[in-house]
Amino acid sequence: MDAASLGFDSSLAAFADGALGGGLSPQVEALIQQAGLLRHLPHEALPLLEQARAAAPRHPAPVIALYRFYFYGHELAHARAAGEDALAIARNALGPNFGDQPPSDDAVQGDAAVRFYLFTLKGLAYLNLRLDDFEEARLLLGELRRLDPQDCLGGALLAQVLARHEAGDDADKFAAYPVRGWSGGGPAL
């Protein structure tokens, strides 16, 4: 079953299929697969991923592959840049009015483009925490909280990490964090 059959409009359907790897040319798909086989040789894998990204600049799959390459290679600043590109691609797919109002819980849970956008916000917040850019993390978490007030995607945990860091409580970073929800003493983002 594809995104169009689920009732998404054609541009969002194309994005949703793309986020899941659909709609990618066989050549670009082959570049990404070849890079994956060479992941133990990053100097050979990276040019293939960059070539894939250049060949399909608006498709989410190559930028996701680059993000993963950098993230798992512990190149967090580069992963953040790829994540920012992914966020721009998702934002473009969602259209100019996305975010004027928070999406419905159904959209947060079932619309691939919305979920991709929100998970990308969450991922960027995480990367900014890891890179000690706490102000940017706070901004991203505030936007995530606004767009996902029910915390369907679990962003509140990162807000708790930020709150504990800012309170100077780094002794046991993961003790007593909430399972789900924005309440519980976190920052007012």
C-alpha cells in the first residue's frame, strides 16, 4: 500500500514514498547501496553518497543516507547539516502553511511527511545537545512541543535532559525521566 492509497495528496504521497525509499532512480539507489557496502571505507563511501545526493537533491533518501553516514561515523556537525537539509526537504513537501496550527494526532501518528519532519526536529535537537548548542536545542524542542503537544514522538525526554543539564544535575543523566509527556518539571521551552 502506498501513501496515495492512504489518502495523502500527490506531492505528500511522493514525499512519503520517498521517505520510505520509493521513487528513487535505480542509479541513485545503486549508489546508496554501494556506499553501504563500503561503510568500512568511509573515504570511498562518502563520494558515492554525495553523488547520490547531487543526483536526487529533493529526494529524502540520499540525505537520510548522508545523515546516517555522518551520525554513525561520529561526525555530528556534518550530521546536523544533513539533518537541516532533511528538515528543509520535509518542510518544502509539507507546504507553506504547515505549522500554522499543530497537526492532528492522526497526522502525527500516520502522515509520513509530518512524522519525518517531527522526527527530524527531534534528531536535530539531540544533535545540538550533543554538540553543546543548548540554545538551538531549546528552540527545536520548543517547536517540537508546539507541533506535537501530546508528545507522540517522545521529544519530552530530550527536554528533560536539557533541563537537568541547565540545572547542573549531570550525576545520573537518565534516572527518573518521564516515559512520555511534556509535563514533569521540564523547561518552559
